[in-house]
Amino acid sequence: MQTADRRRTQRNQNSGDRGCGTPKAYGRSEWRGEPGPTTAGGRKITAGTIAGVRSAIAGIGRALVTLGVLILLFVVYQLWGTGIFTARAQENLKHSFQKDLQRSGDDDPTVRPDPTTPTRPGATTSTTIATSHRFVPLTTPPDGQVEGVIRIPKIGIEFYYVEGTSRDDLKKGPGHYPGTPLPGTLGNAGIAGHRTTYLHPFWGLDKLQIGDDIYIQTLAGTTYDYKMYKQLIVLPTDTWVVNNTSDAELTLTACTPKGSASHRIVVKARLAVAKSSPPTLTRPGAGAAGKARPNREAGLAEGLSGQQRSLAPSVVWGIVAALVGLAWWWAFRRWRHPTTWLVGVVPFLIALFPFYVYLERALPAGY
């Protein structure tokens, strides 16, 4: 009897051990101390989270690529697109210079032989009784108006230069520093020019060497040959480089290094009297109507500051370009076809161009 009870008790204990500890009750993974299987709801949450992260990363990547392309296009516009305005301005300055030069030639007081009158046999041909050099004082034109032509054969440039060094003036070509004597007169004449934008007239200024020629032709029809004798690297605040001198000199300035406005490269040249028209005097001009002419220090810094009046148009055109770009993106997402892309890129570039124009004017820039 006792033996039977003892056997039943042993079976119950064994059955209880199997019920509490076997993998059948808790699962094999939990019995081994491993995590259990993930439920269907857990799988959905995890997959959705991963998909969201991937979408966010892809969106950020596309946004950064788009921003990089826009910045690259802006750099392209600065280096080459700005030349469109300068090329057009140079054509206008050329016509204006030729017209003024013709007017000056009509007033030429020199005496010359009539080329249509036959020369009598044995007579001596008279070339010029009076010299062709005019000693009348040169007049300073208004700001932004053509003042002459600068030629530097060593670096292959020929540009019409204007009076003034403001941003609007330097977009047309090199500009003469207000407050300095005119080229071809006694004193130190200063001319500034862009080095990387607006057809970069002074791009190769660092290639000049001592003795190289710099030719200046004025509205009076006179030509002056300046010989380089010094090259300097100075700070933008070193206005002493355009201080007046007792003899006829020429100072050219541009930004250095290329693409930066941190310093100025300065080329100094003296008039080669034997190869030039005699220097004359300068008659002060009125400058722009209703505006006081800036001094040399103001002229040195005026071209570096951004135009405040261009801020509002740049913001407006930026918003317009963004809206056009979003509409283009939405249309391409809806109708994925090359025609959709081509149709959308045209109005986007049209809206982007004036944005770049006003943005470049609003940002600080160097010569």
C-alpha cells in the first residue's frame, strides 16, 4: 500500500516538473533564455519605421543635390553669365566713344593738306603745320560714361573704360577712380577692373612685368603709352596707392587672389613721354546729376558692398523660382516623361536667371 502511494507521488512530481520546465509550456527559445518570436504588429511597426527613415534620407539627399546644382549654376552665372551685360555695355560704349571721337575730330584745330587737292610738280607736300596734340583741358565725363580705351598687349585686353568705380559702373568695364586725375594728365590716374566676373578685364594683371606697355586712348584722340615699373599686393584699405604724384602715372587695381576680395593687386606705370601725346590738364566734371562725386577712399570701397536696393527683388524672384521649381517637380512626379522635364526646365531657368542677377548684385563682391 505504501509502495503504491509512493509510486503515485513520484509520478505526480515528475509530471509537475515536465509541466513547469518543458519547452512545451514556455517555448523552446524562452527555455533557452532567447527572445521569443516577433508578433505581426511588431513587424509592421519596425518595417514602417525603417521605410520612413529611408524616405527621409532620400529626401534630404535629393534636396542637397538640388542645392548643390543651384550653387554650381550660380557660380557659372558669376563667371560667364555676367559677361553678357558687360559685352552689351562694351558695344554701347564703343559706339559712344566713336561718336565722341568723331565730334572731337570735327573740332580739330590742326591744319592738314586736303587729300583731294593735287600737288603741283616740284612743290613740297605739307603734312601738318600744327601738331595733332591738343592742349585743351580734358573734361571728366559723368559717372558711367565712356572715358577712353585701355589696351594691354601683353595680356591681350582692349576695353572701353568708364568714369566711376561703383558696381553699376564696373559692370560695364574698367572704371576710373573718381577724385584721381584722368589718364593722360599730370598726376596719378587710377583705374579698377574686375578679375573674375563681367568679362574679367584684369584677369591677367599678375602676368605683367616691368617695362610692359599699357596704352590709353582718350576722347580727345590722344594716345598715351605707360610703362610698368612696379607691382604690389596691398590691403583694400591701402588707399595710398592712388595718392597723387607730381609726374604722369597710371595705377591699375584688381582683387587678388582670383575669386577673393581679401587683397588688391596693384600695377604702377609711368608715362613714356617720348612715345605719347604730351600730358595735359584735367577739367573737373559735374559727375552724375544730383549726386556728389565720391572721393578716392569712397571709390575704393564702393564696388565691394552689396546693393541694398537689390535685396527685395532677389527675395521676390527667389520665391518665384521656388514656386516654379515645385510645380515642375510635382508635374514630373505625376507624369514621368522626358517631355514633362523639358517643358518644366524652361520656365524654371527663366525665373532663376533674374534671381541670380539680383542676388549677385546684393551680395558683397570685389573687383
